[in-house]
Amino acid sequence: MSRAVLQVFEKYQAARTAFVQTVAELAHRPQNIEALQNAGVMALLRPLLLDTVASIQQSAALALGRLANYSEELAEAVVMNEVLPQLVYSLEKQNRFYKKTAAFVLKAVAKHSPQLAKAVVDAKSLDALVGCLREFEPSVKEAACWALGYIARHTAPLAQAVVDAGAVPLLVLCLQEPELSLKRIAASTMAEICKHSPELAQVVVDQSGVPFVAQLVTHHDSKLKRQVCLCLSQIAKHTVDLAEVVVETEIFTQTKLFSCLKDTDSMVRRNAATCIREVVKHAPELAQLVVNNSGHAAVIDYINKYKGASRLPGIMTLGYIAAFSPTLATIIITTQGIRPLKDALVNEPEDHIKAAAAWSLGQLGRHSPDHAQALAVSDVFRRLVQVYESKDSSTDLKQKSQRALKSVLQKCTHYKSLEPLLLTAPPKILKYIVGQFAKILPTNPKARKSFVQSKGLQKIQELKASGAHNDLAQYIEIINKKFPPEIVDYYSPNYAEKLLQKIETNDDDDDMKE
């Protein structure tokens, strides 16, 4: 009799096991998700999380994790079915296999939105997840890191909750573990925490995390270097003090970071360029440090060699360096920095990259006539005007092109470069060009002769006849005073009519005399 009873329970257990394993396998394929949801799988899996058999609990959790991972709607269903409290309760009691799976479910729910991440936090999961970081088993630590990273990524308050739970010191320890995958996700989670505010980044600094992150810049694993460079950039971006903490790790003075610009992995290259940008933007001393270690040359090589979105941080880096002083701008120019910036302005398909190139060119040329002339002889002015006039250009690109032209043209004394622009530039740009001629022509006889020969004086008279006003009218008046009145009259649009009137007047006078 007892054997018959036992068989019933064995069959029931076997059926439950087969059910959860099959559901977990089916949930692995996206085409099955809708059918599983319509069959009410959530309500059936929930009680199995508290099953007496550990393997059934684990398979049920795995199935729920895969369902939640698929879409935000299913993740919300997991929350609505009150699965999270059961998971968190079991997370503190069960074996390492279940802990890994439970952390996966929490990650799958938290990743979709701040509201779902908040629901995971409200289920009191953070203490349990941080406890998993103390486990001996690396895969449990890794799963907990994933979940904490997805919680922290959404908002500063959620990241602060992760910090308050004591995660950062344990994440720093995870960086020192031998397992590569654990190092990667620990660095990634620290980056997610640091990105929100200086205060959160300072927590990582206070826990001596930066040196451990920085020493991994030269690691052989590209996926790890991606996260390391990203983490350092997220720390450096906030303040000068935090940028100096990154610099003090000597990744710049020993050119460790610059070598990442030549890495075979595109994300490593881009994240390294981003880190350099986030450091140099803060202060001239930091920009000078990068230049002193030939970082500017490495960045120029980088944006020369690679195209597309990966160029963007390098383009902005050159702009930030050039903005600080004429000397730094000169160094960029002499290292052939104009050519790749001009190439990006002309050839990149994305407007935001073109806009960054226009901005950086403006920073290079705005310091002095010599800087402006370097852009002029490289045919940058004409290219900026073309971008400004293009119907396909975005509003931001037009604004940045106009600002770059304004700042550089106001320094330009290279009249040979200004003359062709005078004939083709749109009205908003034209006033800056005419203003420069009003400064150049009074003191330069050669420029005055060239101005007449290039039809510049004729253009000026046409502008005057069309009703130029305000500053433009003043500039035209200054220019005209530097030429004899008969030459000014000769190039005026109505000069022929005046001559005819004089001829007619003379004829009338002759008739009266007769």
C-alpha cells in the first residue's frame, strides 16, 4: 500500500519536473512566448517557486526569468503576480544554483524601465543581491552584478540605493577576481553607478576603486577593456577633481590609454576616445598633459583612420583641447588636425558628427589671424558655408556652422580666402565677411587692388543698392571711402543709366545752344 502511495508522489514530482523544464525550454524561443502567456503560465509557475524540490524551484525561476527578459509587459506580469518577494526570500536560503537563477530573474525584470527596477528594489532585493557578492561561487557573484547594474543604470536614486546597500566595496573586490566575465560585469556595474552624479562617482573613488579599474586598461581581453574605459570616462566626466583622480593613475603619462585607440575592437577605441574627451574638457592643464604625452597626435590618427560614430569623441577632443589656448590650437593645426575635421564635416552622413566637426574647427580658428588663415588655406570656409546653406542640414548643424564662421571670419585677414566667399555667401554670413574687409582694406593697398579685380567692390555696390542697413551699411561706407568716387560709381549697378542721362543732358544743352 505504501509503495502505491509513493508512486503517486513520484509521478506528481516527475510531472512537475517535466512541466517546468519544458516551459523553461519553450520560453527560450521568442516564437513561443505569446502562446505561453495566453495559457496562463505565470500563475502555474508561481507556486512552483516554493516547491519542495530544489531543481523544480530553479527551473520555475529560470522560466520566469526568460519570460520577463522577453518584454516589459511580461516583466510587469511577473511583478503583478507577486513573484519577486518569493524570489528574494528564496535568494537568501537556497543553494548557489538557485541564487544564480533568482538573480537572473531580478535582472530580467529590472532592465526594462525605472519603474520595474524600483519594484525590484521595493521587494527588498538589494540586501540579498549584495549578499550574493560575498558568495564563493563566481557565477553567483556575476549574476548579482548583472542585476545590480541593471537596477543602477536607470536613475540616480536607484544607483544610490545600490550604493547604500554596500555594493561598491564588493564590486571593487570582484574586479580583483581571476574570472574574466566577473571582472567585466563588475566594471560595467561601477560605470552604471558612476554615470549619474559626482557624488556617486566619488563613492567609487573613496573605495579606492579607480586604481584597480585603471590597471585593467592594458588587459588582453577587449570586452573587459570596453567596460574599463567606459567606467573611467563616467568617473572623469563630472568634475576637474574626479578627472584628476583618473589622471593620477598614470594611464595618460604612460600612454596606456592612447594605445587603446589602436585596438582591434571598435568599442574599445570609442570608449578610450570618450575617456580622453571627458578628461581634457575640464581644464587647460589636463589638456596640456594629454598634448605633452602626444595624446593629441594619437587622437588625430584615430579620426583619420576610422569613420562614422566612433569618430565623434575624437573630434570633440580636438575641439576641447584647441579651445583652451592659442598655443594648444597651434599644436593641433601643426599636427595636421584640420584635415580629418574637414573630412568629417564634408563626408560624414550624420548631422551631429558634422556639427561636432564644425564646432571643433571653430575652436581651432577663433584665436588669431594665423589660426584663421590655417583654416582659410585649407578651404574650410567654403565647406562651412556649403553645410550652412544645405537644405538637408539640421538646425543644430546650421547654428554650429554659423557660429564657427562668425568666430573665425572675425579673425581672418587672409583676403584671398575671403574674396570668393563675398560673392557666394548667404546674407547672415556676408556681414562678417564685409566687416573683415572694412578692417583689412584701409591699411592694405594690395588688398584694395585685389578687391577690385575679384569683383568684390562691385558686389559691395550691389549690396548697397539692395538696401543694406545697420552694421552692413556702415562697413560698406568704410570700404567705399577707401576708393576714388569715380571707381565706386563705375561699379555701381546704375552706372550705365547715369552715363546715359549725362549724354542726354549734354545733347539737350547742345540743342539749346544751336
